[in-house]
Amino acid sequence: MKSRIIAAVILAMVFTSSVRANEIYKFDQSRSRIGFSVHQFLGTTNGKFTKFDGKIDIDRDHPENSSVTARIDVRSIDTGIVKRDNHLRSAEFFNAEKYPEITFKSRSVKQTGAQAGDIVGDLTMHGVTKAITLHVKLVTSPNDTKQTRWAVTTDALKRHDFNLMFSQSAETMSGISQTVAIDIEIEATRAQ
């Protein structure tokens, strides 16, 4: 009887040690960038969000079981001009008081290359949720299990899809494009 119990314990230990747990990585805000650019009449306005967090859950054996979540503090918008940033936070545009966060939650992950993939998920901004696809490319070594760095691109977002519009006269006079290009690079550190 004892030999059966010992054998069962050894089998359980062997089985559980061969199953690899997912790796959890947390965004490193100081080494990451969530930026955007919008074309206007005579140039381009570049901006970024300075406060955000997120988590990457990586399943190395089955990448399709991986996931990503992110949260951005809308009040942290920074275009380099304080007056413009305050206007963007106001009820006329982002309405940061009512909609303080932009969130992303993945639905599916598909590996498209040795160090690349597509992440389809729900982007919620200004009270509107839309499905988008993030195209990600691993910048660090795939063997690094302490840190991971990803370059992220997506199709340009349309402001009107998220009800992010100024008054008609302001839209006409400013010449602000409807499309917003996204520029993201995320470095994340493995959680202990």
C-alpha cells in the first residue's frame, strides 16, 4: 500500500513539474511609450500618455492562450502644450472626468512569425468599445524570461468611431485629421 502511495506522489510530482506555468509580465511605465500622432493643416501633432499599466500573460507552449490587458489614464495626455492638453481633457473632447480611462483587453492571440503576432481585442475609449488588431513584434530575445519588449502597431484609429469630435466649427477651422496613428513600444518585467 505504501509503495502505491509513494508511486502516486512521484507521478504527481513528475506531471506537475512538466507542466509549465504561464509567465506574467507587468508593463514598465518608465521604459515604455504609448504615443499617437494626428495630422493638421500644416503639420503633425505628436502626443503620448504618461500614466498607464498593463499585464502580458505569456503561454510559450501555446501562444494562442496568451493574453494582454492595458489601462491608460486619460488625464496623463501630453502633447507638449498645457493649454491644448487641458482642452483635450475637457468635456468637449475626452471628457476625462466622465471617462477617465482607455482600456484594452485581448480576445485572441495569433502567432504570425517567429517573433511576431496579432492580438485582437476590445479597445474602450470615451465610453465606446471597438475591436482592433494590434500587430506586435518581439524586440528582445525570445529566450529572455526576465524582461520582454514589444513594438506595437495598429491600423490608424478614426476619431469619429469613438465620438471624439470637436464642435463643427472647430473641426473645420483646425483641419484636424479624422485618423490617429498609434505609436507603442512596451517593455514589461516578469512578475515575481
